[in-house]
Amino acid sequence: MRTRLPVVLGLATVLCYVSSGSPQVTSLPKKKGSTAAKRKTRRPAPPPVSASMRADSVQRVDQYLNESGTHPFEQAGALVPFFEQLLRAGGESPSPVHIIHWGDSHTAADEWTGAIRDLFRERFGDGGSGFSVAGHPFRGYRRLDIHGGATPLWQTAGGRAGYGDGWFGLGGVAQFTQRAGQALWLDAECEFLEIHYLQQPGGGRLGLYDGDQRLDTIVTDGDSAPGFKRYNVSAGPHRFLLRTLDTHPVRVFGWVADKAAGVTYEALGLNGAEAGVLLRWNEDMLASYMQRRNPGLIVLAYGTNEASDPAWLTDSYRDTFAHVVARVRQLAPAASILVIGPDDRWIATGGRWRPLSGIESIVADQKAVCRQQGCAYWDLRARMGGSGSMRDWVYAGFAQNDHVHFTSTGYRRLGAVLFGDLMQQFETYRKSRVPTDQQLSHERPD
């Protein structure tokens, strides 16, 4: 799931970013041990699965999900601000509700998050795609609700390691070039468009097009700062295109395609990422863009990679994760925060599969931080059946043979489970909530 960048490439990347004159990188708490590449292990061949074995495994997965759904959240009350936004958004004056979901490759593939997005849209309306990163910044990235791309001469800044100056946008990854005539495009349905980019000394110009119509020329020259431009567009499908107009440097973070009402589910995953990467992103930039998005819910879905990383000590990981949650809370104090724990990951040792033991400590640390900081927690491993359950998910055809990732069917099933758990809590809140007018009448003196 994770690959290490070659040292030479990483150093070259750092030098490139430092030379841009942007603010310094936020440092992470130190990890113990070497960051050298792990030894490759021989992955066992997929086991032969008969029809009866597959049927038995499907039945066991069904049983796991039925038995683990009694109390799916810890600190479920932390979701109340988000539920209140959902209620008000469906009132007499509909308004959008934005959900930002940061995570690793489970998020980047968008199968899981795409299923959740579809279900939110069906119930609360389609608010558009919201924020999405520019171009196709790495292999394995996609958004199932939109389509975008780029010409070949763009390069990628940021990524899972977060090396560089920290100016990577909401998605932790950006596209940059100094070539004229390079283009980024997005096919999306919306009523409002916003471009997120880096304003920098000597920055170049970008031509913005809606189909064949020239909308604007965006000048990115200026003091280092988060840049944005917002436009009202006709409701419906669009093809937006940005083209570089000169040979000055430009860096584009992404697009925002919004509608006037409904839910956006903005999946911002990085393959191989660990939660601490958020601490490497420029804080002023994040604060500016988070204020503009005003999310009702922030989802943090990390832990799968940390569990297999021998460099982490329990104390240092808990401290790092606490810093991550505290920063997110500071950036969006009105938002609910939902932490999703890692799945039941297995590793191949000696040609055989066994559960990865590091999951337990990651889950314990995440739960402790959520209790301290008032975040809701959804234990994915427990919800899918607990330690050892991954084998049944693989045999049932719901997970891949790497015993880490799920199949499309498995991801969409997990998406339906999480959405169902959220809606169960939402209905409990809705039924117990005192309407504002009734509450005010009770508070009035006789």
C-alpha cells in the first residue's frame, strides 16, 4: 500500500520547493528507526475458493456486520453539529452541506467514498462535486462523480510524504509547470466554480475557459498566499479548462464545483499516506480554504499504513495523531469530526498470511485521542468482524488478495454500512431534537 520515494528524488523535490521562496515546512514529531524501504516479502498465491467456501464466507461476513452494528460509534454525540446542518439544509431555505474526507488509498480509489456520496445525494440532494484536486496527480487517484485530466508537462507537488514547502492545497497534492500552453480540465455539473491556486512572486497567467467561452485570465503573481477565484456559471454540465499563457511558474491546487443546495462528499485520499502528513501542509493555506469550504463534517480515515510502519512508537503516534485532530479542530471549529480506524489488515510472512499485529495499538491510540478531543470514532476493523475477519472478506470476494484493500463490491458494501450507521444516529437525533420554535416558547416567561 505504501512505497518509499527514492532518496535522490526526494532531495531534488525538496530543493525545488525550497527555492520557490515559500514558507518553511511544518515539522513532524520524530519517528524512531530507519525510513529505509522495507524488505519485500513473497505474497502467497490466491487460494482456490470453491463455491461452497465463498457462500460460507459471504454468510460469515453478513453475520459480522449484523452482530457489530449495535453501537457502531464511540462519542456519537460529537456528530450532533453535523446532523443539525443536515436538518437545516432540508428546511424552508435549502443550503449546501460540505463533507471533507481525508485518508489513504482506501479514500483515493473513491469506491468506498463514492458509495457514501451517492447515498447522501439520494437522501439530501446533490450539492456538486465540491473540491477535487487538479489533473491526475498520481496513479490510483480518481473521483467517480467527475472526470478530469492534464497535458503531459505538469509535475506533482506534495503527495503521501508531504515533502516541500507545504503549499499543496486541500488535497495535499498540486500540479505545477513553467511551460506555456499546458492545460488542466474538469468535466462537472455545477452552478458555481472556484479555482484554487498558489499566488507566488513571478507567478504566471492562466486562461480559464468554459467550453469554447473564455471566462477569465487569472494572474497568479503576488506575495506567497493561497489564491482563489469564484464564478457563477449556468446550472448544468460543463467542461472547464485552464491553460498556461506564459513560461512563468504556476501551481494549481484544484477545482470547486458547487451547487446552491445538497451535499458534497469531497474524497481527498493519498496512496500510502499517514495522518501526520496533514501537519506538513501550510497552516495559513489550510485555514483560508477550510474557511471557504465551511465543512459540516470532517472524516479522518488513516491507520492502515501506520500499523505496518516500524518507525512509529506508541507514544509518538498518539502525540502526532492528537496534533492532527487538534489542527483540524482549529481550522474548522464548527465542524463535527469523525475518525475511521484501519481495517483488519493481514501481511504475508514465510509464504503465509497472518493478521498484522500493529492494528491494535493504532486503534487504541486513535480511540484515546478521540475521547480526549471529543470526536466520533468508527472502528472499521471491529465493524467488519474484528481481528481475523479479513480472510472471510477475501474468500467472499469482498476484499483483494493483498489482504489490505477491498474489491469494488466490498467498498460499496462498507460505504452502505457506514452511511446506514450515520443515518441511524441521525434519526435518533432528529426524533429527540426540540424544534427551535418550541424551545423558545418553553423559555418565554408566563
